Amino acid sequence: MIPQLWVAFNANCANLARQA
């Protein structure tokens, strides 16, 4: 996978987890 996409996905997932 592309590291940049992985980093963006990981950041988004963490953000959603914090909002939940």
C-alpha cells in the first residue's frame, strides 16, 4: 500500500475513534 494513503487512513480512523 502507499505509505501516504496508509497514514491518512490511520489518522482518519483515529479521529473517528476519538469522536465516537
